[in-house]
Amino acid sequence: MKLADLSNEQVLSGLHALVGRGRVILARLLAYLGEVEERRLDLKAACSSLFDFCVHRLGMSDDEAGRRVMASRLARRFPIALGMLERGEIHLTAFLLLREHLTEANHEELLQAAAGKTKIQVQELLAERFPRPDVPSRIRALPSESTPPTAGSTPAVAAKAGLVEPLSPERYKVQFTASKELQEKLDHATNLMRHVNPNGDISVIVERALDLLIGELEKRRLGKVNRPSSTTTNRNARPGYVTREVRRQVFERDGAQCTFRDEIGRRCESRAFLELDHVKARALGGSNGATNLRIRCKAHNALAAELDFGREHIAKKIAEKRMAPRQRDYESDMALGALTSLGFKEQQARRALARVKERWADMPPPLETVLRETISLLT
């Protein structure tokens, strides 16, 4: 059947039917994405995030993936929105416009208030209910709305991080906003390099600066050195400490890429937020040797910890780690006071506390555990 053979009524009715099915599919898609993230299926599929999963496993564009990931997470918090999206009472753009203002107390009323409204009407609704101060007067160049997002990021992230756009197979356009201080540094570097870069090409200066920065970061993060040590032991290292030599071995062996693989052998492609992960957890007696270490991205490192200790335990430890620094200092002072009251010298107690804290750097333990382990070191 050709569309040209249909009557006007058939075209319109068919179109309305397709739009209705599209709304149902969108709502179910968001629900499925939320369940995938809840079950960690994105991580198990060798992706470092749900966004990465949408792009590399589901074939979505960056913009499409970013919007749907945000909407799926929001819908898990406020499930009533799924029904409204499915029935066409609210569209995806309106739902995302509301995301910063929805709360447990107001979400039902606010979603109903936005029902049936266009994008501009929802923006006017939010401006009325949540007024913002005037923006400062200024003139500056802005990228066009058609500018594509940076690969691997959502549109919002790309706008803040700058723009990297391919121009040809070997050339890229790089655009970002610089501070006055950075502009002055570029001018100074340009003048200092005129003898080897007479045209003052900024790309030459940035590339040379990045070479130096990468060398410094590789020494710090990857343990790289100009003259690798012949020894690979770390018998004299502090508890919980991974030597630079071992770190270098692991990063070179694993290729500075997350080593997680899914059930069919696909490897996670992430090269960002890389961390050292113990094959056998340190808390379970695992060593700090290269054979017991592997490279994992932050997300897959967390997944491994959840498999070893359970999601609730890890969530609790993360919450404890995020506690206010003032609270952490308070507990440290309590531990030190308890140790000195037991007769231990303050300097010895501080050193022992530092060793225990380093051992538990990834998952800060309760105060009782700190005291017990510190006392065992002191006695």
C-alpha cells in the first residue's frame, strides 16, 4: 500500500495512530532504561554509563541518548509522568523543563499544571512560579543552536566543556571560552616561542603544553617513569599503598583502558575516570601486587565492589565518605582522644591512625573499626 493511494482521512487517522503508538513506545522506553540502570545491565554490557549504553549498544545519537537518560531517571523518581507521557498529556521537552523544580511534595500538581502546554507555555509557567534574577548585561559570541554536542557527552555538558568538531580526517576545530588569565598566558607563551613558531600558531603552543601536561599526569596517575625500576616488590610499602612501579605495570599491561568485559567478551571502551581495582578485594585479604590489580573505570569499579559487599553496604560507605569534612575531622579527633586516654603517645597514635585511614581510603570504616585496627598496630 502506497501513501499516495490513501485518502486524506486515512492519512490523518494513520498519522494520529502512529503518534499515539510513539508516545506509548517512548514511555515504555524510559521505563526500560530505568530498569537497565537499576539492574546495572548497562555496566554489565561493558559500558561505563547508561548514556554510553544508549549510544554504543542502542545506536542513539548523543542528543537523543542524553535526553532519554535524563527523562528515565526523572521518571523513576516520579512514575506518574510515564502515564502522562504515554497518554500525550505532557511531552518530553516539557517533562525535562520541569526536572529542576519537581519534588515529592509538588510533582503531581506541577505535572498537571504543565499538561497540554507548549514549550514556551511551560517556560512561562516556570518563570511565574520560580522567578529568577535578571542576568547581567554583556555581549559575547555564542555557538549556533545547530552546533552538535561533543562526542560522549550530553548537550548540556558539551556546551560547558567547549566544542571539538572534525573538519577533515586529520584536522579539528577546537572552541572554548578562555579567561583573561589564560589569554595572557597564551600571549606570553606565543612571544616566548616565536623563534620556533614565528606565525604564533596557537595550536602549536597548546600541543606543546599538552605534551608537558600529559607527561606530568602520566607520572602521577599511571606511574610512568623515564627509567623503570628493575624491582617489582613493595614489601616496605605502607598498608593499602600501591607502588608507582606496580601502578605503571598495571596501566601498561591493561592499555590504560577499563578491562571490564561483558558476557560475550565486549570490553568497556572507557579511558576516563580510570581507577585501580583489586581482583580480590583488599578488605578480603587481596594483595597490592600487579597480578591482583586491574584497571576499571569508576562505574565498573563500583560494580565490582557491589558484587563483593552488596549494594546497600557500598551505598552506606559512599554516604559516609561524603559526610561533611567537619564531621570527619570530629571523628578523627575522637579517635585520637580515645587513644591518648588509653596511654598511647599522641605522635604514635597519629601515625597509626594515618595508616588505618590509608588502608580504608576507598571505604571509610566506622569509628569502632578505626579504633580496633589502630590499637592492633600500636600493641
